[in-house]
Amino acid sequence: MVLGDLGAEVVKVERPGVGDETRTWGPPFDPDGEAAYFLSVNRNKRSIALDLTLSEDLAVARSLARQADVVVENFRPGLMERHGLGYEDLRSENPRLIFCSITGFGHGEGAKLPGYDLLVQALGGLMSITGQPGGDPVKVGVPMCDLVCALYGALAAVSALHVRDRTGEGQRIDVSLFEAGVSFSVWEAGRYFATGEIPQPQGSAHQANAPYQAVRTQDGWITIGATTERNWTAFCAALDLSSLLEDPRYGTTNSRLANRDSLIETIEQRTTGGTTAHWTEVLEAAGVPCAPIQNYAQVYSDPHLLARDYFWDAPHPRDATEQVRQLGSPMRFSATPARREAAGPLLGQHSEAVLREIGFTEQEISSLLAEGVAQTPQEDVASR
């Protein structure tokens, strides 16, 4: 999706009759049974349906790889090789190919283990520091390991293409969910490697600064970031807590961190006397970093995001008059803006067009389709 946003021509290879399993991950579904999730994260892609257990379909896949800049695969190690689609197989026909392999645990030790975001959040330590102190283990609310692994893969692919421009040679990229998840622990690693101290959950609090967390108000919560001396002084003045400036327990960043429990208790005695909106207004006027905690209904109608035209509507693949609301790309370019074209494709929607583009004749295409290779959407619906 990221590479597609940046202008790449993405061809998604899916299983005939079933396709990407996330097509059925709902609700909600559209009237034709496509999951809203699939239509969102597969924007700007085209779909071809190939059965990689059949020789005719494999031949089409190899033809695609011969002309591709990048092949991205997300299977357990060894599966692509068993199908004759491994890096060495494809490189022999396309030495300029970038082969990006995304797995749970990489190639080598542990390679056969299944890669799931939940498992990696557990093994990678994220669940050990997420949640309230003394509480049950909690996973991050979104699949962070999945998402950051994909971002690493996209960055690595773009970097490898840049190297290829200089050398003329492609290369293999090995990105794993596990290592991507562990890479989040920048604060935790620094502390542990220096002291041997095992990090613990801190709720919304920061590992090294205070006050930098959510605090209670009369009707909810507000987050505050009074970490610099200027912000700390302004914060105390805004909340009429100037006495804290004279308290030796809170005289430095480190002492405020060491005495965080008593500090937050004192702050909340004040903030619970006013609403979240009140304190947001007061602290913003004082120049203190703060923000209310928004739910996603508020996020998706946030005036700042709307003014920035962050959200956009993609034409539905079956009916262009229907729109599928999309998140925008956070990457903004002055000359080459992120692409905004279509929602996720129907299964096999672009099979004929892709076959034509990679050099198959009309007669060959007709023959392949007649044999069930590269199903079209209509054939897929019939097979269901």
C-alpha cells in the first residue's frame, strides 16, 4: 500500500476463488461481500488470480517476476522456493530484481515459527511494558509490529532500488516481524543495557520525563507534556500550582520523575476541578503542550485533518459511483503527491490487462482464461 501510494504499479497475486483472506475479514462488508478493511488497505493495487500449485499459473508468475522491479512475499521461509519462485530462481531470470521477504522471524533460526502480530508483541517485550503497573498484559491497540514491519520493508525496497540505480544489481531483503517489534524498544534498550534494569509498564507515563502523561479531569482525561523547564514553569503557573516550583522534590527533571506518583496526585487534585475542554484552553493559552484523548469518531472529523485534506474517497472497484473512505498518506511531496486512485480491487479484476502488459498475446490470454488460469471477477463469483 505504501509503495502504491508513492506511485508504484502494484500487482497483487491472489488465490483463485478465495483471494486474500482479509477480503472476508469483517464486518462491515459492502453489498457485494467485500470487507471494508480490504478495500482500504489494498487501494491503488491491481489483482491477478493465480494458483501457484499449477504449472501454467507458475509460468505466469515467473513472467511477472521477470519484468518486476520488486517482488514482495509474505510466506513462511521455504514456501516460495518450493514453488520455484525463490530469490535465486527469480534472480537467474532478472538480475535487477529486488526480492523483499517479510516473515515472522526471518530466515535461519526460528524461521518456521508462525508470524502473528500478537505473538511478536508478546515475544518482543511490548506486552510486558504496555498497560498499567501491576495490571494484566495488554497489547498495543493497533497491530504495531505488522505495520512497522511493512514500513521497514517499503523503506528497504526503495533503498535497494536506489542502490540498483548505481550498481545495476538487485538484492534480497529479509525483514521480520520479531525484529521490527523489538526495534521499538529504544528507551528500554538504553536503560537495560546500561543498568540491567528490566522495564515495567508505566501506563501513559513516559520512561524518563514527568509530568508527561494523561491526567484526570472533571469529565475525562487530558495529556500534558511539561518536560522542559520553560514548560514546567508555565504549567505550574497556568494551574495555579506555583508552590511546586519551590518544592525540592520537583526541582529537576530527574527529581520529578523519581517523585512522579506524588506529583501526579497533586496535579490531579487541581485538574479534576475543571473539564478537559477548560484545561485544554488554559494550557494551550500558556503554551504548554497538551491534548484531549480523542476517540476515532473525533479523529475522523478532526478539523486539522479535514483542513489538511488527509482523508479521501476512492471509487469502489465494482461501481465507481460508490465511494470508499480512505486514510491519507502522511508523506507529502511538493512535486509528486501520493497517489489517490481506487479502492482495493476485485479478485482477479486486472488479470487480462496484466497478462497483456507482460507480453501474452490475445490468443494466449484466451487460452489461459479458458483453462482457468488468472480468473476474472465473474469467474471468481461463479466459483464461489
